Amino acid sequence: MLIDNIDKIHTTELGVIRIKKNLKLDCNDVVYYIKNKVLDKNAYIYKNGKNYYVEIDDIIITINSFNYCIITAHIKK
């Protein structure tokens, strides 16, 4: 379902700042970066409650399942 709605994935201005900080990213288009991670054939996607979780490359991405807003992303500990 998440991949079927890939074009709906978005985030807020604060989300961009949080994701860049958590993943130590130096890219301008965080949403594009996250979409590519979601579409990667090695991504493990599952739903728990109201969120989707995408695990790939030692990263966990949290996306709201109702509005497809990227809530956060962080490096696995």
C-alpha cells in the first residue's frame, strides 16, 4: 500500500530538519531521498498501528499511514 501511494509521501519543514539531523544528510531533497529508500528492493516495509516503518541500510523511516507524512527517520542503534 505504501509503494502504491509513493507520490503522496511528503514531510513538514520541521520534518526535513529532523531527518537531516538524524541521518546526518547533506542533501536538499529529503523527500526524494526517502522515496528512493522506500522503493529500494532491499527495503523491509511493515505497518504497526497507524504508521508504516521502512527498514533499510541501518535506517528506520516512520511514515504516517493515513496522510503519508514522513514523521522521522533515524539510524538503528
